[in-house]
Amino acid sequence: MTMTWAEFLPLIFLAVMGLALLAYVVLDGYDLGVGLLLPLADEDQKDTMIASIGPFWDANETWLVLGVGVLLVAFPFAHGLVLQALYLPVAVMLIGLILRGVAFDFRVKAPPVYKPFWNKAFFAGSLMASMAQGWMLGSYITGFDKGWLGLAFSLGIALTLPAAYILLGAGWLIMKAEGDLQARAVHWAGRVLWPMGVALVAISAATPLVNPAVVAKWFGVPEVFALMPIPLSCALAFFAVRWVVTHPNVVKAGYGWVVFAATVLIFVLAFFGLSYSIFPDIVIGRMTVWQAAISTESLTVIFIGVAITLPVIIVYTVYMYRVFWGKARALTYT
């Protein structure tokens, strides 16, 4: 059956929104993870850790603006439902992101006596943003269920997502740092790996309980065989991380990037697994992507703007990472 332009156009915007949110989770996820690891380092190492994300962290949040912007302009009916249900955690996330931004600049420019305060503020902002995002994801998967099972599930993801971000941040530091800080990052990755893995398995097992529609999509035949590569690939990525962090010589040989790459792979596979589970709904159990979309004429006009903006953001992001790639040094202002 041939899909018309009116039917296909909302799917384009759904893909753009999904790409933007996935890019945000991965790119801002590692710098949130670095913020969460900050209290574990000594003072000199903290400067290097902040410097490792310095050129990137602000631009990483562009993807969040793009994703939420597409939700607002292309799917305003869904935007109203989602933001109404998630008003409090969204406010907490924004406060955390603002606190991170203020702390990032003030910790370098303020007198040394105040530097520990701004380091703690940066950690607090990272924790607030990470846990708020986890709560929002959990609430979204449960269809904003306010019962005890839905709240427990949301709390579980609120605790799991920061652990995943820490692993991502540790992988970033393994690539960007040298010497003792790199060795510490390997140790941090090893410490958080198993708790994160166990939590992810528990969340995956609980998902069918809070969203019964997932059962038919994942455990029917032949779906269960077609989808088997997703959990198997996640398991392989998990043990690839474990192998690297338990073999320091591998990191010294220049293969520390495997930790970051394998963690990103887990994020990507989880994202596509979630997307498959909920499609075609954009608000689970309440609204499909076509019901949430505005008129075809309006989407066509917006499509022109997105077709110009999205490539620019992608090119800028790639260029920025290419220019500032390399080992990090302590951040200073002169």
C-alpha cells in the first residue's frame, strides 16, 4: 500500500525529533556523566575533566532544543499532553541545566576560595538534570501512570539513567585524558558497569508489566527471532566494555575508545528498541503520530526550515568535534 505525502510527512518529523533526542542523550549524556564523576577526582583533575567537555557541552544542548522544538511545532497536541504530565521534572531538569551553565563559568572565573562551591554546584546540576530525564523517560513509557507500579518504574529509571551517563562520561574521559585521570576513569567505568547492567536488565524485564502492549510486539512469533539481535548486541557491547576496563594494557594500547563506542551502541539499541515498542503512538495509548500532527500544509512549510536547519547543525557538530578533538588539558582563562 502506497503512503501518501500527508501520511509520510509526520513520519519525517518523528524521525527528526527522534534523531535530535538520541543525539542529545548521547552527546549531553557524556558531559552530564563527567559532571557526576567530578567529586571523585582531585582538584587538578577536575580542571582537566571540565576542559574535556568545555568546547562541546553547550552546543550539545542544541539537540534538546531541536527535539523539543519539533515536538512543539509539528505535534502540538502531543506537546500539550507530555508537558502537562511532566511539568515538574521538566522544571527540575531546566534548573539543573541552568545551574550547570552558571557553575561552569563561575568555577574558573571566581576567586579560588569559591571554586569548591561551584564544583559542587556543577555536580548538583548534573545530578538534577540526569535524574529528571530518567523520571521523564519512565513516566513516558508507562503512559504517565500515577499508580505505585508506574511511580516505582519511573524511580527505577531515574536512578538508572545517571549510572548510564556515568559510564558514558567515564568512556569519554578514557579517550580524552591521560595518566592518572585516565586510569581513574577506567576504574570508575568498571565500578559502575555492573550496577548499570543489572539495573537495565531489571528495567527491561519490568517494561512489559507497565506497558502490556510491548509483550505482543517483542515476544510474538516471528518477532522474537527478528528482534533477537538487539538484546544480543547489547550484551556483546556490555562485555566489550567489561573486557577493556579489566585489561589496562588494552587502554594503554589505544583502544580505550571501545568503552565509549560500546556504551553509545547500547544507548542507540535501547532507543530503537523503545521506538519499535511504542510506534505508531507518540503518546503511548493516547495518540498516534498522525493524530498529533498539525495540518499537512503547515508541516510542509516547517519541513523547508528543518531541511535547512538540520544539515547545518549536523555539519557544525561534526566540524566542532573535529577541531577540538585530542587530549584535554586544564581549562584556564587569560
